[in-house]
Amino acid sequence: MVVTYEVTVYTGDRVHATTVNPVHIKLVGKDGESDRTWLRSLVIFRGSVCSYTVSCPNSLGELVLIELDKRQFFLLPGDAWFLDKVEITSPEKDIYTFPVYSWISDRETHRFREGKALRIFDESNSLGQYAREQELAQRSVDYSWDFYHPGVPYTIKTDGPMTLPDEVQFSFTKSTEFAFTSLTGLVELRLKGLADNHENWTNLESINDVFHNKDTPLSDYVQEHWKEDEFFAYQYLNGLNPNLIRRCKTLPENFPVTDDMISIPDGSTLSQELKEGNIYLCDYKNLDGMPANVVQGIQQHLTAPLVLFHQRPNDKLMPIAIQLKQTPAEDNPIFLPTDSTYDWLTAKIFVRSADFSEHQLNTHLLRTHLLAEAFAVSLLRNLPMVHPVYKLLIPHTRYTLQINELARGQLIGPGGNLTQLSASGGDTLMKLLARSLSSITYSSLCLPDSIAARDMHDVPNFYYRDDGLQLWNLIFKYVQGVIEFYYKSDDEVRRDSELQTWIGDIFEHGFLSQPQTGIPQSFTTVSELIKFATMVMFTSSCQHAAVNSGQYDYGGWMPNTPPTLQRPSPTKKGTTSEATMLETLPIISVTVQGMATVWLLSRQSSDFVSLGHYPEDHFTEKTPRQLQKDFKAELDTLSVAINDRNKGLEIPYTYLDPNNVENSVAI
């Protein structure tokens, strides 16, 4: 007696997903396998849902996997086919789902597992075990590590973005938009004759004409308020780099600010305010001793400032002292708000330029892009598609490998914009990355721990903290639900050899086996796995959004965030003026190319996928799918609350609105 299986094929709704090549399928069950069967379609169109039948002499039992191959007709060209999933209804009316979400572009046989997540010790079927081993063997070839630079995380080994495996490359939409956005910005600058202009700015108003049609409400606000102390301080809570500021109860020995220097409202003193916890510090010691770049033949300058802030009784944060170098000396004065207008403004400009380097290379590049790449490569190398942690985290790797490969060419490579145009470019770029990685800590990557370590839990108007902690908690709750569904005991975590290889690979290649980082080298408990997976997901989505999305808002007006400075920091008070400020700021060509870069890096693609949206159904079981729905509903509620709060703010904080947070490091 012949039995039939109903096979439904879901082709992805992507540009070029259609195939004209014949596709064959084989069903593999615990009790047997079908013949290799042609799915009889002349064309399988993008976005289509097509049904076929596969006949067998007997039932195959519980289905374990399917084998798919796509061959080429003699007269027809080979093409790539993007397959979302295959659903199969057995003769017993059981429904099996096989998630694919991959391009099939070669003539090889591809095996895909049934969607139920399985840990390695759950594998009771030899065919399933074999498929698992074969998948990881191929993945270790496709996703191999490449040594990048001493002291810097390893990267994906590739000969360029277009040689990456098809499944991790940009979509056609993303590729086209990214190239168009990049090109139009540069063309506009060249038409204005600015991209090759090596002169100094003669007045600040001229800078406004660079990208006038690309202004945002916040970039306009920055242009109007960048000189103000209150806005200068606000940026260290809710700007591009909110992870540096910390409460200060004892002044660093190398920052000798005294009571008689500082004027505190209501008759208080610096000493008293330190005791009461109203003083905060930003210390750029990470930049100390770093040689500044030479840009277009001109020696640039980079400082390692210390900045002191005071929280006023009205909850406003205000800067009260700036020292531009780490070592106290007569030629390293402590600048104060009571100094001349241009002395104080110049000191703040040097701080903002230092923040550009610290933000771009440490906070942004290292702590989101490069770490997200290490997480992604290790995931793809060590966990098969059927593994529950793969299913949990794979949506948060989308486009990361390609955007990083592009960055290595266009931003931090020998000819890249950061390398060529910033004070921390050239040889300093890699030195600073290596120093930053050597001082990174696991706790600094976990937002609740970071807030606690910096004693920032009760600082008013700290919206990055408020929104970030709520997002961390929602992610943690979702991750906890998924992990605890699959891992019922600590012993099961310890027994999962694939999990242990995954975290060991991250420790070795992402953190260079540096134990002082505190990064786990293995997992011994369920709670350890939950926290680490939460950190990976938060870093790859929320943290990246917080430090990336506002780059044009805060850097579109160059004087607020100069990528480099041409003059050394003042060694005496009373030596600055508007003329010296203009001579200190970067030349015209450096300014406009820097502005074009941050504009490009702030653009949202039309195929943006926001946090909590899972267009690819990697999970097929009821419980994790319900957890995803609950997670999305809670994110929607948070989004409404954030938007309601923002209506009452002079500067709305939007970067951690869940609707604005991309699921992955994709730009």
C-alpha cells in the first residue's frame, strides 16, 4: 500500500528568491526514507507557497530531516533560491516543520532538521547525529576565524564582503540602499567643492551649509545649544557614550581640584558635595599616551581629559572642572566655568573630541560591532540549527558579518575614514582597540552590573539607564523562559558539549583568553547561561542602538564632536580666542567627510527588523513561540510608555524605544 506525504514549500519573499532550476526532496524518518523526488514546478516564485506530494511504500515513522538539492537544466542558467521553510503532513496527519531560511545556490545536497530544538545529548537517532556532525563540519569551514591584529578580537575569515556565505550577506534591498546612501552623500559634497578643500573654516556658520537638507530636529538643537554647559553634561547621560560617567566620592590623585576653585550654589563646597554623592567623573585615561594621527600631512592632537560634574539641586548636571591631560603640571591647567569664554569652550571641545575617539573605537566598534561578530561566528561554528540556543540567538546576528567586513574596508582599514581622518586613526587605532579589550570586563557589558559599579542607579534624567534596564529585564525574562524550557537542571547545561565549545570559542577568540575580563570560560549553571545569552542579545541590539543611532544627531554639527583637532591643547589660560578655536577645529575636507560618515551610519534600512520581531520561525514548539509573542507584547507596552514620557522632554530620548532598536548589529 502506498502512503503519501503532503509537502508545502515556502519560498522567501526576497528579491531574486525565485528559481527556475528543478528542486528535489528526500524525506528521512526513523523507520525509513523516501526516494529523491522532483518537486514538479517549472518555476518556484518568490513569496510563493507551493504544495506537492511524496509517495512512499510505507510510513517513514517520525520524520528526522529532509534532504534538498537544486540542479540545473541543460539550457537554463543556475540561480539562487531562498527557501524559508518546508512543512510536511504525514499520512498519520502529524505536521512537521523544517526551518531553512537559507539561500540554496549550488548543486550540493542540503540537510535540514525538523524544527523541534534538540540538545546534543537528545540525539537518539544515528541519522540525526550524522546530520548534526556534518553541518558543524561544514560550518567550521564556512565560518573560520581570522587573526586580525594583536590584542584585537578575531574576525571572520573572508576575501571580502561578497565572499561571505550567502545566508549572512545583505539582502538585495539592504545592499542597494547602503550603496546609494553612501554614494549620494559623497556626490553632494563633491558638487559643493568641499570634499577636497584643505582650508580651515573661517566661521562656524559656514559649517551649517554642508548637509543643510539632511538636518534632524536634534542635530539642529545641537547646533543651537552645543556651547551650553547644561547640554554638554546632558550628553554624558543620554548622548552617544553614556557608559563612561560614574559617581565620584573621592577625587583621583591626578585631578587636584580644590574647594577654592569651585563655586557651588547655596554655599556648599566641593568636599561636601563629594560626601553627599553629587559629584560625577568622566575619565578618559584609556586615551593616555596614545599618539595622535597625522591627517593630510598635518600633525593632529588627542588628549586624555578628566571632567568633573556637579548635580545641582534642580537635578541638572553641570560641568565644573576640566583637566585636559592625565598628569597634573603647570602647563596642564584645570579649566573652570569661571575662566574666559574661549578658554572654557576650548577645553570642552577637547573633551568632546576625546569622546569621539573613546566612543567610536571602544564603546561602539569594540563593544558592539567586534564583540557581536565574535558571538555570531562562534554561534555559527559551534551550534547546529537544531540547537535551542542557536534558534534563540541567530536573529540577533543578521547582517553583522557583512557590515563589519565593510567597516574593515571603509572605516578602519588602511584607507578607511576613521583611519585617515580621526585623531585616533593610523597606528593608534589598533593600539587603542587592544588597550580597550585588555581592560574590558564582563560586568561592564551587563547593564545592571555596569550601573551598579558606576553608582548611577539614582541619577536624575538618565534615560539611557531607565530604558536600558527595562529592556534588559524584558530580554532576561524572555531568555530565561526559553532556556529554562530546554534546560531543567545545571547538570544538563554542563553535559551540553556544544554549549561548552561555544562559550570557550568566544572566550578564546573574542576575548583572547584574558581571564581578567571575567568572561565565562564554561557554563556550569542554568543561570550563567541565561545571563550570558541576555548579554549577547542586549549587546547586539539595544546597546548598539544606544551608541549608534544618534551619530548624526550629535555629530552632524561637527564642533560638538570633532573627529580630530589641529592645535595642541592650551598650556596656559588666557591664550584662546575665536580665531584659535577655528584653527583648532578640523579642516573643511575632514569635517565634511566625517559628517558624511556619521550620516551614513545613522540611516535606517527599509528592511530594518526591530527588537522582538521574528519574521523567521526558527522555533516550532508552542512554548518558545508563545514566549516570543509575550516578549513582543511587553516591548510594545514599553514603547508606548517611552513615547508618552518623551512628549514632556525638551530632548526626547528615542534610541531605546523598542521600535527603533534593530534586532542585530546591521549598520
